[in-house]
Amino acid sequence: MLTYITKRLLAMIPLLIGISFISFVVIHLAPGKPTDLVTNLNPKVSLEARMNLNKLYGLDKPVTHQFRMWFMRMLKLDFGESFSDGRPVLVKIKERLPITLAINIIAIVLIVIIGVILGVIGCVFQDKFIDKLITILVFIGFAMPSFWLALILMDIFCIKLGWLPVLGISSVDFDNFTPLFKLIDLAKHLVLPIFIYVFGSLVGISRYMRQSMIETLNKPFILTARAKGLSNRTILFKHVLRNSLLPLVTLLGLSLPGLISGSVIIESIFAIPGMGRLFFEAVMARDYPVIMGLLVIGALLTMLGNFLADIAYSVVDPRIRYKKS
Amino acid sequence: MKLGYNFINMRFLLSKISPYVFLIYLSILTTTSTALGSLSQNKDYGDAIVIASSADARTLIPILASDSASSQVCSHIFNGLVKYNKDLELVGDLAERWEISPDKLTITFYLRKDVWWQDGTKFTAKDVEFTFKKLIDPTTLTPYSGDFQMVKDFQIIDDYTIKVTYKEPFAPGLASWGMPIIPKHLLENQDLHKTAFIRNPIGTGPYRFKSWKSQQKIELYYYDKYFEGRPYISRYISRVIPDEDAVYLQLQTKDIDYAALSPIAYNFKTNTNFFQKNFTKFRLPSFSYTYLGYNLKNELFSDKRVRIALDYAIDKQEIINIVFFGLAKPITGPFVVDSWAYNKQIKMRSFDPQKAEQLLKEVGWIDRDGDGILDKDNKRFEFTITTNQGNEQRIRTAEIIQKRLKNIGIKVNIKVLEWSVFILECTEKRNFDTVLLGWSLSLDPDPFDIWHSSKTRQGEFNFIGYSNAEVDKLIIQARQTFDQQERANLYHKIHQIIFDEQPYLFLYTPDSLLIIDKRFQGIEVGPGGIGHNFIKWWVPKHLQRYKEIIQE
């Protein structure tokens, strides 16, 4: 087991180098330079000033040279400074991470809990009215454009009813609140965005769960259990549910990189200063250091997520436990 | 799961990005103020103004700030030597007055002696020199060095007098001193790109910096020793709200006091009783225009009569009515409409497709093969309009032009490119028939960079390849003329020549649309907008919504 883990971990290194090199080259090949937005078509910016800017950012050097420079810094965990405001990339990420992480963790926990419950209901009442109703609802959630739903809910809850604040993550005078009011204020601001995240993402887990349970129900060991005379309840919750949770482990492992990424749409509508907007803004401004920083961290987390899912798999399912050959 | 980076809605977001991606520093005039009329009643201090900004600032060092969000905030914290007043005339700001030498090479600025930096240090000529040196330093990441490169010699006469000598007479140089001045004593030994000052600035302006929460808000509060008196509104809060619809909802909950509106929001969404009761809307001129630029190297457009025919064939008012719901003005030339440089004598060519057809016939464009498209020497009159993605207004304009030209037998294709690709194709490769694009103008009308024939190198702005010896001569002459009336005459001539030659099809200048909460009093509308007397805006005590903050 230990050699397996070490091998897997070591294999990540060349993979990570490969991913960062490809991303680096692709981003630099894409048309446009970080200096474009600042200078292009501004008649007050002379050609000389623009060339000077390119030189100062090191953009006049060959891409391979730029990659080498960037990579050597990255090895020291230094992702460089953002082109757009000169602040270190890691500082910018640190600033945005907590809110995205908080929203995503709350959302994923809710999605898993509600998704599993809906899946179980769907299986128990297979093809009955309630099953169909759930199916329709979760698919509506999936299909509905989140920006539209957001605006409709804002209109109802924030304007017509006035129960919730429209956007942002805190009120203008947040700093003068007591800790308790700060918490209430935050919660009020986050209700709608989290609801929209959850509503839009229920379909995956609930359908997965339902399907997986129905499949498990048809397995021979369930027949055995029935033959033993176990009650329906015990069969469903002890044998079927447990066995059906397996695929969830993979799903959750793969959602690890998703934890640090946010939705550009939801973050923009609710003016949440999260990771999704950071990435979007960086791409639009061709802010290479920030893009690369986010991509490398994303790649790393994806690989780790895969790896953890594999490990977790072997832990929860003895059949696929790693064997010494 | 919808948890990944989501790009589906990129277009939706992009359409909110301003059509004019760049912004010229001087066109933001929000801090400046003029002496108030004698009718100053008892005005109340206090309250806050909450402003919606579609993007966060990047840096609060004004000479590095190239985005409008940063410049906007900086304009409340810093001052330049000169500024534009309500009527768009240059007046003193940190400079009390100035003199121009008889040979027009030297400007002597006499600085105000009653200005203190917000940390209590006296403002002197050394700060101006420091700012100037940083501007021309090649290691400074500033896009504004151009005008200052024209300076031959910068001399400090005494603490409050400076003498700037130019290589040649350079009238736009005066306006360039509207560049905000930064404090030498705080930045002298600092790397401007990394210093903590970027996010904690100290200026001479009416507001001092209080806090900056990235991507959420920037808060300023009044500077009680401001040399023109403390501003009445105590707090200035700029909130980042990227989504336009969300801004509109925030207005309805009265969480925002001041926002820019799209034409559709201005005309329809904000027409309810609620908005009429609580807000005032402003329709102001903007310092930008949109045009169709011909690639003059393309032989389709080499004959001036063809370009004039196209001008007759397009109904500009129709475009304005459809695309802007009427909230724009048609234009005839390359200057800010209604500014002193704009030639108001020029009569716009009226919409007249028959005349257009007749002109094209003169040149030899006739539909000989009967396929509905004009031809000449076995070539069809067909061309492409290239424009940038993310600007719906431009795309719709292109579609209307396409339809109008189809009526007179010209086939138009529309190509929409992502901004960076677009720039590459048009300014560097010159690979276009026509471009639909906009210029944002500074208040100084010098058109050298766009219209002078020397500015046709790769990456420069005369990418249509316009060259007219008379215009070149007039542009240089105007650069050397300080007298506004004389300069105006020269620009009127340039305007006339360019109108006659039609290297661009001049289309429209969109109005700048604002909405402001009704509780703010003292807002004065001038040709330059409403920002010029911001520090005199006030709110009666009983209408104030935000608490006074305690000064430390």
C-alpha cells in the first residue's frame, strides 16, 4: 500500500510539470497581451510607452525563457505578482479563497445530504408520482439558467418581500456590527447564492443515488437478504444504501478542485469576491501569473482528488483493496 | 455539478464591459470644483454617497492607474496642477496660475501655498518634480508618459514656482498637467509598483482613504483641511457590482445612490413611480464616438465619392433610435460634440439613398448582371465590417448598416472578433476592409495620434492610413497655438477637411446616462457633466441615511 501511494505521488510530479508547461504555452499563444487592455487604442499611449511596458513585463523574451523564469520561481512556491495590480498572486488567491471555500463546502454538504435523501425517496417510490415529481424538480434546477433564477429570487425576496439583502457578502456598515450581527448579516447575504448552487447541482447526486440503489436492489445478495427474512427497512438502509454510496466517493473526490473554484455567473450577479471572478478577470486581462497560479493549484487539487478518491475507494470497498503482487 | 469555472455566460458578462475599454485620464473630472454661486444657504455636512462600480480598482497611484475604476477613486484623493471647470475651460487646481512665455516654449506654474498633504506635510514644487520624474522614468509602468516626453527641461525656481520648457511649442502640454501629483516624501525610496501606498494612498484631495476590501468596496472620508474647504458629504463608498441587473435591483432597495445606466434601463426600467420619486436621472454628453473606419489602402474605398455615397446611404438617426432608444447624438467629425473644437457649422449629410446610388453610378458602380449587387470591372461591391465581441451596440449598428447598404446594392459581411484578436488584426496587421470602432477622447482635442500621417506605423492609431498634407500642417500648427480661439479655428478647418474626405463614416456619440438619489442637493450640470462640483453636493440633515464617522 505504501509503495503504491509513493508511486502515485511521484507520478504526479512529471504530470504537474507537463500540465503547467502546456497551460503556459497555450496561454501565451492566445492572442492578446497583458498590456493590451491598458494601452490599446488609447491615443494618449504612445507606441514607445507600450513597447516599454512589454519589456518591463518580460513579454519581449521567448516563451520558453519566460516559462523557465516562471517555473524556477514556482518551485519556491512563488507564483509571481499579478500584472494588473502588482500584488503577489498568492495574496490575491488567499484573499478570495475563504468566501469561495465557505460557500462551496456548505453547498456540497447540502447537495450530498439532500441529494442522497432525494435519491432514496426516488428509489423507494420508484416510478410513483413522488419519484416523478422529484425527477422533474431536479432537472428544472439543472436546466434553469442560474443568472435568471438569481434575478427572479432577488426580485421576490429582496425587493418585493424585503427579507434579504440583494448582493455582496456584507452590509455597508458591517465593520460596526457586533459579532452576532456580523454572523446574521453574512448568513442573510449567503442564503440566495447557496440556494442557487444547491438547486442547480442536486440532479447529479440524486439521480446517481437513485440509479445506484435500484441497481443494488436487483443484486443477488439482496435476494439472499430477503430470503433470510430481513425487513424491507433493514435491507434498504443497511444493505442497499451502504453499497450504493460507493460511487459517491468518486464524485466527492473529483469535486475537490471544485471547492476552490467558483461560478463566474453567480459571483458576478451577487457581487461575491470569489475565485471564479478572479479567474475570469485574470483571463480577460491576460494576467498570466494569476492564470498560471490558479491553473497549477487547480491541477494539483484535481490530481490529489483523484488520488484520494482511489485511496478512499480501497478503504471503503474491500474488494478493490490494493493487493501486493 | 455546476462547480467548475463557468464560461457559458462570458458573452453575457462581456456585454457589460464598457464599449470604450480604455479611458483617458482627463476625461474624469469628478473631484474638481468651482467657486459656488453667492447663494450658499446653510448646507448640512454628513451622510455618505454609495457608488456602483462595475470593476474594482487596481492601484491608487494615479500615474499608474489606467482603468476607469482606479482613476475614479484617485480623482477624489489627488489633485493635478490644472483642472477643467464646469464649462470645460482649464483653470488652476494645485497651481494658482500659470504663464506661457512669448516663444510658447515655456510654461511657468505658480503653485498654491496653502496645500497640505493629508498626513500634514506641506505640498511643494518638489512633489511636482518627483511626479514628473516618475512619469518619464522608463521603469515606471505608466501609460501616460507620452505628453511628458515632450518636455525638454523641468526647473524648480522656488518651492512654489516651476518652469517647464518644451522641445517645441506644445499646447496639449498644459492640459497634461492635470495629471494628479503624488507625494515625494512618502514615495521617494519606494518601488511604485510594490509599495503599500498603492492600497493606502495619501493625497491633497478632498477625500482621504479609509479602507479597501478587494472586490467589495473602497471607502473614503472627508479631509477637513482641504484647500477648497471640506466636502459636505462625509463618506464616499464605491461598491463593486459587476452585474448591471444587480445594480438595478440595488437601486430599488436604495442601497446605491449613484450608478451609470444603460439606455434600456434609462428609458424603460427606471420609469416607475418609485424611481421618479426617489431618483434623478441625468443625460449627459460623453467624450467618445463611434465610427466606421475605411481601410484606405483598399481600392474599394480609394475614391472619395464612394465614401461620401456611403455617408448618404446610412440613416444615423435610425441607428440611434434602434440601438440607443434615441439616447445618442449623430456626429460629423472627430471632436467631442459641443466642445469648442467641434465645428458646429458643418451640416450633416441627410439620409438620401438616391443620391448615394447616383454617386456610385458616377464612379462606375452599376448592377450590370442584375444580381442585385453593384459591380464594376467584373468585381462586386462587397466588403466586411469587423468589430469587437462583447459590444452588442456595435454589432447591432453593423447589422443596420448591412441592411441599409443592401438596399442600394452593396453586400456587407459582418465579422465579430474577440477584443485582442481584433486589435491585432486592425492595428498591427491592417487586415480589414472596414472597422466599426469607438474613440474615447481626452478633453484636449489634439488629434495628432489618430489623424497625423506619421502615425501609421504598426501598432499606431492612424491604422486606416489617412494622409492629408493640409491636415498634417493644421494639426502641428494647432499644437503650437495656445490661444483657445485660434486653436478652435484650426480644428474647425481640420474638421471640415475630414468631413469632406470621409475617411471615417462618423456615426454617433452615445449619451452618458446616470441616476442619482434625490436626497443629494447642489448638483450642477455643465458641458463636462456633473462631477465638477462634487465637493459641494450635500444632503439635508433629515434626509441623511448614513451615520457620521468619528475622525481619529
